[in-house]
Amino acid sequence: MPTPSSLQNRLNEIGHSLSKRSEALALFGLGSAGPELDRMDEFSDLDFFAIVAPGSKHHYIHNLDWLTDIHPVSYAFLNSPDGYKLLFSDGIFCEFAVFEEHELAGIPFSEGRMIWKRDWISDEIRKPVRKQQPQHPSPTDWLIGEAVTNLYVGLCRYRRGEKLSAMRFIQWYAVDRLLDLASRIETPNQVYSDSFSPDRRFEQRFPVLSEKLGLFCQGYGRSPESALAYLEFLEQHFEVNQAMAGEVRKLAEDKG
């Protein structure tokens, strides 16, 4: 696995490679390659934006010599119109996008850390203009209602033989609502959160609640057991409608 120092060196190499190309303007890292550098480890990937001159984006997306000249590339997948998921042959994995400067005002992203830029480019481009809209906390009653009805629908599908759909409703959709309820159950540790993905670092932020997750996500063939464990936990912390709870239990315990 790559080391944090090798990851940081690769970012610097990418910046140096871009500096030799006249259309390249800047490179900034995001996430653990950005302002959250202190959490970079051997399992981190390199998230970054390369900023290029007007009219040159197409070239930099469809000609990756600014990366392959640094180190051989084993795999590159164009996963969006703007960029790639890419694996260097030494095991360094990247997710990146290429933008022209004017495009940055139209996309939400987390603040970055400048790796390299032309002297005339403002350092402020690493800061989003369009920030992600703040998520207003949903009412607790709504979250509980969504959770318990997801359990019910999932169990109905399980009894119909739709085990995959059941697993998604019980062990995915209902658990998503638990992520929303987490701070109302446990005081979170002050660890980097991800406004785009609340499951990131959940175990570090909510260590006590995380110990229960395995009970709620027991796998493809154990949706009834997962649903019962989830319902019991929900009832320990919140008021759950007993009519719905009863229906969930009947479906989960049905041996027919």
C-alpha cells in the first residue's frame, strides 16, 4: 500500500507535471489530500481538481500524458464528463476532475488545498463559490416514521421472496435514517465529517452506536433478524408507534 508521504509526493509530481504545460493553471487537493491532510493514511486516495485554460479541458481529459509521464497507469475510467478514477501501477489511486476556471462557480465542492498554481491565479479558487445547501435536520418523528415503515416494506418484500429488495429497505434505507438520528442518541466525537456522505468516518464519530451496526446489517439472508434488532434498538431510544412495531414483529417472526 502507498504511504502518506508517497501520496503527497505524487500530488507534488502532478503539480510539477502541470507546471510544464502552458494551458495548466492550478492544482488543488480535496479531502485527505486537501485541508484534512492529517487524516491521510495508506488507504487514502488522491482527490484533486486540475484547473486549465479556457478551451483546453477536452484535451486534458482525453490526453492523460500529464499523468502517465509521471508514472505508468494501470487503469483509467472516465466516470464523469469532467474526470476519472485512475490507478497508477504502484498502487496509488486517484479520483480527479479537470475544470476550466469559470466552471468552478457552478459546482459545489469542499474547500481544497492548493498544491500548485500560476502566479496570477488567485488562491481563492480552491474555495467553493456555490456551497452545498445546508441540510436542515429532519424532525425526529419523521425519521422514526421513515425507519419503521422501511422495515415494514422490506419485510413484506422478504416474505414475497424479494430478498435483495428487502435487504436494501432494511439494511440500507432504514439504516440511512439511523445515521440521521445518531446525534440524537450519542454525542459525536469531533472528527472530520463529510457533508456529501454522512457514512464517512461514522465509526470514529459515533463509536458506541457503531458497535450495534452489525446487528442491523446481518446480510442477504438475515433481513428479519436485522429488522428485529433495529426495531428493538429504536424502541430503546424513541417512542415508536406500537401498531407499526407489532406489524414489523409479526412479519419478522413469521416462520411460514
